Amino acid sequence: MAKRMLKFVELGHHMPEKRDAALRAQDFQEIYDRFDPENAADQAGRCSQCGVPFCQVHCPVQNNIPDWLMLTAEGRLEEAYEVSQATNNFPEICGRICPQDRLCEGNCVIEQSGHGTVTIGAVETYITETAWAEGWVKPVKPARELDQSVGIVGAGPAGLSCAEELRRRGYQVTVYDRYDRAGGLLIYGIPNFKLEKPVVERRSRLIGDSGVTYRLDFEVGRDASLEELRQRHDAVLIATGVYKARDIKLPGVGLKNVVPALDYLTASNRKGLGDAVPAFDDGRLDAAGKKVVVIGGGDTAMDCVRTAVRQGAESVKCLYRRDRANMPGSQREVKHAEEEGVEFVWLAAPEAFLGDDAVTAVRAAKVHLGIADATGRQTPQIIEGSSFTVEADLALKALGFDPEDLPTLFDVPELPVTRWGTVAISFKTMMTELDGVFAAGDIVRGASLVVWAIRDGRDAAASIHKYLTAKAAGDAVPAVAAE
């Protein structure tokens, strides 16, 4: 191992080549190239193979990272892929969009010791893209088929990872989704420069080839009630995600061209997919030639500012009420945005949207960060008399997402929800108070990372399997109280 590993003492941290900012800002292609075999092996070989792998500890799906890094360093890529995909249904997607700087790479032992982290995400992408190219990625083939069926509401990462795991066990699985493509926010929310859509479509096709049935353009509450799905299936999983945009109560919020972030991103992604998008074609959701102001500091805000640059905006500014160190989004994304010409206005809280019919400017006030609140983050405090204006032809509200009112939408008032509107479950079983109805992903935990949705989907599959096994054996399935 010593010959191939522990290279961090002589070899520095290195990412795949990144396209020049001026060039990449003109298109929606991914910004990083792929590793070649030599560089991938070298970077994988920097791993220290530490006794307590904090990279794995801080990975939501508990990826066995040191093992597949060692296998990559040794050129045993098919084995590396097998280890990688054993814990993750979407390794090539996580390799691209996970905030590794906050998860595995940020907790890498050699990063903490000052040597620079192993480039885990880029190696993960390299492994899986090689596996696709070599034909190692195969549809699931269960050892035996079971008669029991499961209906899954939502074709995002939680629903699809659960579907694949249930098919692996032989269950008959149908995935229902209100949209015309599988993938959820992977398709319509995340821009191509972070995740090209053929990557998502390839994975969803594979899950379909495994025997999962898709029912797209299907809205629960319109095409069938949740109770009807319970009659069709032996178990049901709710994995709808959270799509209701948080709003901001400010004067002028109803002006034209003050738009929720997801509406804007969906229009851009649909246009890239070749769909007809009237609101884009008539200019309402096209940033070309406009002064764009984005309000928010998360990854969705970063997606918006970088999309606006690529659409040819005259200027792009991001207003955030805290400083850079307190941003919830990935610091890598902030750096990419700055390289592409985005201006960040830190410590600025919006006060009003100005204009007669359509927005012409955003008025904001300067902020001072006070003492930390219960979460440990400093509380923004407005500085009196510090108001200023920022010109805007298009203002995008990237303030996060809340759950939709599922009891009303699904016509099932008895579905329990928490005070935040998320579906209430027993965290031991992932089942709601409705027998055989489970829930997973953002609709349970609130807006979160794709990798957490994958973890939740896999956990839900295990819980559903346990429930259906007991049901088939005639064992009593204990009622649970949602927590």
C-alpha cells in the first residue's frame, strides 16, 4: 500500500482542469473536465487510509471512501465502482453536486492537517463515468419476483433510490410524479453547468430498465387520491420533496419581474431540454440584457446568479444579509460565481422592491451581525439610516422552500404533519400514522441536500421491506405514533 497510497506527503491537492471563466460563462456546459486515469490514480493515492475515516463518517450515505480510493489508485476501477455504488444509487450525481467542502472533503484528515484534501468528489465522478463507458453499470435484476407492490409518490432522488432498492428485493414498484420527466429538482432545479441533464436521464432510464414503472404527469389529488393509491399497493411512500417557495413580506413584492427562484431556474432548464417555455421566450424569465438582483445566500441563489450570467445579463448582484463566512451555500459555488463576474453585496437586507408597474430597483439596508442565536449563527441587525438602492430589471427571490399542504392536495386530511408542514413519521419505522404509508426525503426533513434524500430513500426501502415481510408472514404490524 505504501507505494501507491500516502502520496499526500509528496503530491499536492489537484482538481480536474476547470474551464476558463470567460468561456464557461457563455454556455451551460459543466465547468470541470474529467480526470484522466493517471491524475485520478495520483489524487486517489494521496489518501492517508486513516484508521478513523472522517470522510466516511461525514458522508450521509456512509460511502466507503478509503476503500474505493485505494482501488482507484491501484487501477482496479471496476471493483472501485462496485464499492462506490453499494452505498449510493447516484454516485456520478453526488460526485458533481455534493458540497464536498462541507462533507467528506471538508473533514478529510489530511485536509485538517494542512496538506489539502483528497479530491473525493472528482474521483467519484471519474470512477462512475468510467463504469458507464465500460458497460459495468447494469440494471438491477432481483433474485426472485415478489407479488407485493409499492407506490412511490415523487420521482426525485429519495423516491428513485427507494424504488431501486425495493426492486433489488423483487417488489413491484410504480413511481408517480406530477412532472413529465423523472428526476425532480435534479432535472428542473439544478442548472446544466453543475449537472448536465443526460446524466440524470441516463440514471432514471436505468432504474426503469430495472423494472420500475413510471407514471408521469400524474398528480395525486387530481388523478387519484392517496387513499386510492393505498388500495392499489401494499405500501406507499411519500417522497414529494418541498417545492413551495418561501416569500418575503416587503413593499413592492407584487411588482412584475419579482420572481421566485425555482420558476426562473425551471424555465431555464426546460429551455435547455428543448421545451416550449412561453415565459422565457417573451423575456419575462430571460435575464438577457437585464440588471439582475438575487436575494439569498444558499445554493439556489448561486444557481440563479450563475444562470443569469450565462443568459447574458447586463449585471448580476447577490444580496445577502450575512457575511461570506455565514453563507449556507457551498463556498466553492461562491468562488465560481465571483470568477464569472457576479458581485456579492454582503451584509445587506432588502427593505422594498421599487417601481411603478415592474421592478426598477431593490432598496436594502446595511446589516451588523450581533450575538449568536440558538443555532450558533450571528443575528443580523439593521443599521439605522443605512439604506441604499440597487438597480434591478429582474429580482429573484431565493429564500428557500417549504412543504406544500399535502393533506389538502392529496385529499387525506388525516395525514399527520408537523408544525412546519412536513410529514410526521416515526423515525424508527419511517411510517406515518396511516398504516402502510411511509415518507422520506425533504418532505420529512425539510429542504436539504440531494445526498440526504438518497440516504432517506434507502432507509425507507429497508423499512418498507421489513413492514411487507411481516405483513406477508401474517405477523402483526404494530401501529406507530408519528414523532
